[in-house]
Amino acid sequence: MTTPRPAQARLALLACILASSLVGMDSLMTTVALSSIAETLDVGMSAQQWVLAAFLVTLGSLLLVGGALGDVYGRWRVFRWGTAAFGLAAAICALAPNAPTLIAGRMVQGAAAALLLPNVLAVLTSMFSGEARSKAIGSWSAWSGLSVIAGPPVGGLVISLVSWPGVYWLEVPLALSVLALIVKADPRTDDRGRGRVDLVGALLAVPAIGGVAFYLIQGASLGWSSPGALAALGAGIGCGVVFLWWERRTTDPLLPLTLFRIRDFTVINIVTFILYGGLISCGTYTVLFLQDFRGYPPAVAGLVSAIPIIVLFASSSRFGALADRYGARLFIGGGAIVAGLGILILLLVGSEADLYTVVIPSTLVHGIGLSMLVAPLTAGVMSSVDEERTGAASGVNNAVARIGSMLAIAVVGLLISAQFSTNVDEQLARLDPGPELKTAVAAAAEQPLAGSLPADATDAQRDAVEPLLRDASLDAFRTAVVVMGGLAVLAGAVTLVGMRRPPRRLSAEGTLGCPITGVRIHRDEPAISPLRRAPADLLPDAANPG
């Protein structure tokens, strides 16, 4: 095997930093862009949900496949495929004339990210060794983290100046730059292996997750008992059952189910599923609320959503050191509860300006809770299994976080729409509105957090119903806050009750893994990193807690 030249190694490090930043910034900028997308493409909340869910469905389903493909076909080759596909999909999103095209582009982006992310760290570990490897991983995690912090405000600024397609056009030259660096840095060695890719598992996982997501997002508009909705739900559940059956019998499973025989591993993944559902849905719907209901520009919403990430980046290692001293269980459980209480502060929002008195304090408390739990959570995942299975454990935990986020976005959106419609229907029953007003109100229900009628409504119609629409939107958002904060608090309670002392100990302070950096590897254990089968990768969406 040819030893990489120092110049090649430096270029590889830069390529990995830019690639991780590309995916991390995309997720955060897209969240900030949702209001602009809805306004430009004239779509409702269900389409906004799909813009996020489409990405998470393919990413969560195929994340483990990307690492396996790197094992079989070569990490550099799959890294290049993922980067090229991500840039092409970004161009499709930027040019999308309608919501279906945009959603299709987001699905391709998710699949491309599933190829790219697992192989980023594998490339780094192949180009560096010993102390240089630890330094390279540290540089990668730090610079990737800083770029994630920049994602929301940069996205908000681009949207304010150019509109939402500018977010995706920004990604195209970044992807081309990564491709150019890959061409220069690739040592042209044959790093292919003899493993096998569980394509059957991958083909079953996508419809299993996507079918359930379709039912949750589209069920209200199609009718919960309509043939189309029930067919999607049945297909999702059926594929899920077959997927579990297949994974039990195949010799090279996509999802190693034997890991779930380990109590702490199972508990931590349950906690991850619940917790990330609350955190990511909070980030999504708080940004929508700030723009749609309160009328803040995308740049302001982006800056606010970056606050928890900044707090996390500044203080995560300090809490990791405390967790090493007093135990990970206390800090994972306590951090989740603190984050949940931070979310619940949003119950104090009203119709008046309360950005500085409610929203920003909420994000600060939220960020402190996140800082308390992320490093111990990563160390907990890694220490719950034997060393040779840490790669598989981290990959499963990453996929669980994505799927939990996607399902929570769907469920919370459903609750917002249902609560809004219930409140409006109760109020309209007292007004006896005419058919034109009913039509206008039905159109307003497509954006339940906006609290306003469509632009073509008359002044008389606005005077008649907009006050009650704003009350209904505010009540719907508060209902969502209770659910999102409750999920985080529940995750904390499950941790405190269910988690035991891990069989082996890893330092949370020295663990680089957390949602903002996404490095699922311990500084002092470089032998973990080649286990690309279950990837060591970014968790970009988890860095968008509010």
C-alpha cells in the first residue's frame, strides 16, 4: 500500500472538513428556508414537512449502507460518488419549480449524504496514523463544528438577500470544491474489500420508514381511513416486519439486532429516539413560528436557532469532564430534562414581542441541557458494547437519531394542524361564516402557525377572523411545545431509570462525538475508526435544537 504524501494528507483533511460542513449546513439552512419555500411555491405545512422528512428518510435508511459500500468498493470511490450526487441534488433543489421536484431532490440529497458521511472519517483514518491521526480528527471536528454554527445565520442571510434557491446554489460550488480536492488527495490505492452489502435490507428499510412517514404527514388530508393512506401505512409496517425477519437470518445484516440484547445499548437508543425527536422538531417548528407568526426575517430566525449550537460548542467538553467524575447517567438524564425545561419556557410566548424575554432565554437553557448530555451520550453508546463492536453501535445510534427526528417532525406537525383546526372550527361555529370566508379559513389552515388569511383575503374577512386565527396558531404552537419539551423530559427519565453502569469506561471529556462535530470515535482508541461498516459520522440535524 502506498504511503500518502503530506500534501495529499492535508488536502484529504480539507476535503473531509468541507464535505462534513456541506451536509451539516444544508440541514440547518433548509430549516430556516422552509417559510420562504412555502411562500414561493404556494404550499402548506405538509410540503414543508416533506422537505425535511424526505432527506431524513433516505439518510436514516441508507446510512449503514454507505459504510458497507465503502468497505466493498473503496472509501475514496464512495466518498466521491456521494459528493457528486449531493452537489447534483442541490442543483435540482435550487431549480425546483414545484414542491414534488424539491422533495425528490431532497430524497436524493439524503441518499448522497448516506454515501458521503460514513466514509469521511474512514478517509481520514486511512491518510493519518498515530498522533497525527488524533490531531487530524480534532481539526476536522473543530472546523466542521464551526461551520455548523455558521449554517443558520448564513442561510438566513442568503434567503433574505436571494430567496431560498440561493441556499442550494451555495452548496454546488462547495461540492465541486470537495470533488476537486478528492481528485488531488486520492492516493489511488486499492482499498476495496470482500464484504457484502445488505441491499435487501436497504430496499426494505426505505419503504418501511417512508410508508409510516407518508401516513403521518398525508393522512389528515387524504383521510386516515382512505385507501391511499392505509396502503402506505400497511406497506410501511409490512416492509418493517420483513426487514426485521431478514436482518435476523442474513449473515451480514444492515442492522445487527444482537446489539439490542445489551441493556444499556437498548436504553441509550430509546433515549436517542425520543430525545432527538423532541430536539429536532423543536428546532423546526420554533423557526417556523418565528417567521410565520412573529414575522421575523430568516436572518433573525437563523441567528436564534444557532444559539444552542454555540452554547454546545463552547461548553460540551466541560460537562464531559464533569460526567467523567460523577457518572454519565446523571448528565445524560439531567441534561435531557434541562433541555426539555428550556423548550417548555416557550409556553410563555404570546402575541407581543418576546424574542429577548422568552425565546432567547429558552434557547440558552436548551443549549445548556444539550451541552450536558451530548458527550456523555456518545461515550455511553461506545462504552455499552465491546470495543470491536463500537463502529456498529455508533452507526445504529446515528440511524436511530435520524429516524426519531423524522417521525417526530411528522407527528408534531400533525398535532399542530389538528389543534389549529379544532380551535378554529369551535370559534367559527359561533360566527356562522359565509362560504367565501370558510374557503379563506380553509386556505389559512394550510399554514397553521401563520395565524393569518391568504394575501387575497378582503379587509372585512381579516377583521372578522384573523384575531381568532392568531389565537388558534398560538395555542397550536403551545401544544407542540408541551409535546416537544415532554419528549426531552421523558428521555431524561428513561435514562435515569433504565441506564446502568457501562461494562467499560470511556472518557466523555476526551470523546469527540457529539451532534455538533459528529465524530463517533474516542481520541485514545484510533483502532475503532476503521469499522466503517456502521459509520462514524456527523449528526448535522441534531445540531439544530431550536
